[in-house]
Amino acid sequence: MVLRRPYGDKLVYISLECSCDWEREHGLQIVFKQGLYVNKIGPLDGILQIQMPMRKTS
């Protein structure tokens, strides 16, 4: 699947989505940014990058 973000950068992302027939939540998603860089390897959730938790600041 070829995608662009609706906001922010307008770069091209290619999402390779691998589903798991016997257990849906165990799919794999690999996202390439501009076809050159791996932007994400993680669960099949439709998100273009790994969501990092925000750090608490004191």
C-alpha cells in the first residue's frame, strides 16, 4: 500500500502488511519512508511509525 500523511510531511510511505490468518492481532507491518528507509517494523496497526511514549518531565 502506498500512503501519504494527511498532515505534516507529504512524503511517500510504502506499507508492507502481513496478516496472520489464525490470530488477527499478530500481523506484521513494515513501512518504508520514500522507499529508501525502514520507518517501522512492528504490529499491523495501520500507523506509519512506531509511537514512542512521551517522557515525563519534572
